[in-house]
Amino acid sequence: MRHQEGFFNNSRCMRIYHQSWLPNGAPKGTVVLVHGLAEHSGRYGHLVTHLVAQDMAVYGLDQPGHGQSDGTRVFVNQFADFTMALARLMSQVREEQPDCPTFLYGHSVGALIAALFLIDHFADVAGVVFSGPCVKVPANVSAATVFLARVLSRLTPKLGLSAIDASGISRDPAQVQAYIDDPLVYNGKTTARLACELLKAMKRVAAEASAITLPTLIVQGSADTVVDPDGAHLLHDWISSADKTLTIYDGLYHEIHNEPEHPQVLADVGCWLQGHLPA
């Protein structure tokens, strides 16, 4: 495996970190990772190792305000800052791997970013994997709460509202502790601006996901407490893909790629990707 890393500047002149993991031989395809809220692209070791062993090249970036990229932590001026960073990386992937089919792998909020990217910037993508997609507005978020988020987003955009409960990411205590101890993971509260942008993005996906027509795999843990598992079912219903698969893993938490059962999850994902490579 060969590891490469670097930075590019986004439209706001922020340095955005990106990295890639390449097989020693010619890759059969590429997978672009889109990480979740408050984390970074380096937390997908199990997935990367599995895919590279299948001769897939894997690319990822740290979104603005995350990991090794510039920006106030878990803050964004507008959700498009995320999708545009992804668009920039996708352009680089196409330049470096022009003969390889490219797949997206979006986890949690990364799945939300991937969905909006496909709606707004649909390009030459062979398929998409949505993992634990954060696409459903939580049931406890009322119209009044949405209104308050909008007000706070304008008046105090960097005010912290709520944080992720790390105990919900995995049933493996070592994975939870590694998440807590990771200096590139932000364990503070999500800013009001980002919370507002997330709600708006979820509503857009609900209204416009029918524009997604490419082959799609959705994987979800049934015991996920970080996002509502019903979101995976809804996304499956919303998209218009003729080739779409929804797989629910009974009892698994949010990061199914970091659960004790991750070998089976990764085998399923890898098999789906291999099955969608050109003959």
C-alpha cells in the first residue's frame, strides 16, 4: 500500500487536507471517502485496508473545520462549502485515475454531503455507498427549534449547541476510547450555523433525492443512536435508482465499519463494489 497526502485551497482560501491509499499495482477502481461530523478521513483504517487489498484506490479529505484542514471546528459558512471541497477532490481523483470508475462512500453527515453532491454536482460516478446516513430531521426537532437554530445561526453562528455522545459510535470500548483520545476528533459542541445548515441540507435531500439514479448501497446499524436508523429506509425510498440495496445490521451501532462485526460489513461493501466494476 502506498500512502500520499497533501493540501489544496478551497474558494475561501482555506487549506484543505487530503490523502490517498493506493494499491501497489494498477487499481481496478477508486473510492472517495466522505467522513462524518467532528471526525476526519484518517478514521477509516479497517475500510481502507480491506478495499486496497481488493486493488481499489481510496481517497479522502478532511472537510473544512475538521481534522487537519483549516477552519473553526465544526463550523461552516454554508453547506456548499462541504460539497465544493468534495467536488475539488473528485476533480483531482479523475485527473490521477482517469481510467478507473469512481465510487463515493459517505458516512453519517458524510452521506448527507455525498447525497447533496450527487444532486448538485452529478458527475462521472459509478456508484455510491451511504453508511449510517444522517438524512432524517430528528423527531424531537420541532418547527420552533428549527426557527431558533436559524436565529442563532445569524446572531451567534459559532455558539455551541450539542455534542456527539461518543458511546454511541461503537460497541467496542477500544474504538470509543480511541475516538475520545484522537486529537483530530473534535469532542466539543456543534456550532449553531452548522446545525442550521445540516437541517436545511436534510430537507433538501428529502425533497430532491429522486435525482439520484446511480447504483446505490445503503448500510445501517439497527441500534444506531447517533442518527435515526429510519433515515436509511427513507433514503432508500427517496432515491430513483433502479439498482439500490438496503442492508440493516441487527444490533450494530453507528460506525458499522468499527463494530466487532466489521469484517462482515466490509466483506458486504467490498462485494458490492466489486460487483459494480466493469466486466
